[in-house]
Amino acid sequence: MNSKFDDASWHYGNDFPEDLAQENASTHIGMYMKWCINNDLISSELKEDSQVGIDSVKNNIITGDEFINSYSDGEFLSSDLSDIGRKFTNDYYEGDSDFSKRNGSYFDDYSTIFEKIIDEKSVYHVEDSEQNYLLIKAKIDSRFKEWETFTSK
């Protein structure tokens, strides 16, 4: 079964700022996808279908956000990930698993790291930059290590 973890279009309505490009709706998705690409947690199907884009992300030619919008129509699907990537994402991306309830979810971490920007403007105002990616990358790295320990018990 191919389920959807996130979709940029889910964020366009409601409180999405009128002054921003729609691509800003997927910045948080793209940063997570970039982490998955850089940690080789993506599926062989995604590699087969999007190798040029994957290489562009790995070489910092495009951002994860640009990848999501250009290669995945703004969607982040379970089929994009390897088995381990899918299991980790199931436990971490949303806040309803035992792991995320105990350790925090991706969006909790993203909101904490970019709290000042989010409080002053919105979650959609976080700049899609390498500097910001490196901030969230460090947190995802530590959560992945925690998850490996959590799931090995």
C-alpha cells in the first residue's frame, strides 16, 4: 500500500500566507526528503525514476524542496522510501507513534528549531537554505540514533 506522509497541497489553504510562493508549503517536507536522500533511505523505485534529481540534491544543486516539487509533485509518499526509511518515518514524521510520543516528532523538532521565525511569521517563512537544513539535519540524525536504540529493544 502506498500512503502519503505529506503533501504540499495540504498546506496551501487555511493559514498559508498570501505573500509567499506555494513552494514554501513544502520546505519542511523537502528538508526531510533531503535527509532521507543523503542517508540512502530512499526506495530503489525513486532512484530509478529520479536519479538526476537525487544526484542534484546530493551535490547541493537543488534543495530537497525543489526535489519534492519537481520530481514528486509536492508529495511525500511511503513508496519514496526504503523499508528502514519508511519505518523510521512512520515512527517519527507524525506525532502519533510510541516513539514520537516519547521522543518528539519531526514537526515538533522543526517547530522548536525554527521557533523564532514561526512565532514571528509562520512555519512557511522558514527559508529553504543549506544553513537551515543543517540545523534540522543534526536533530534528525540524533532522532534516528534514538530510534535505532528504541526499536532494537
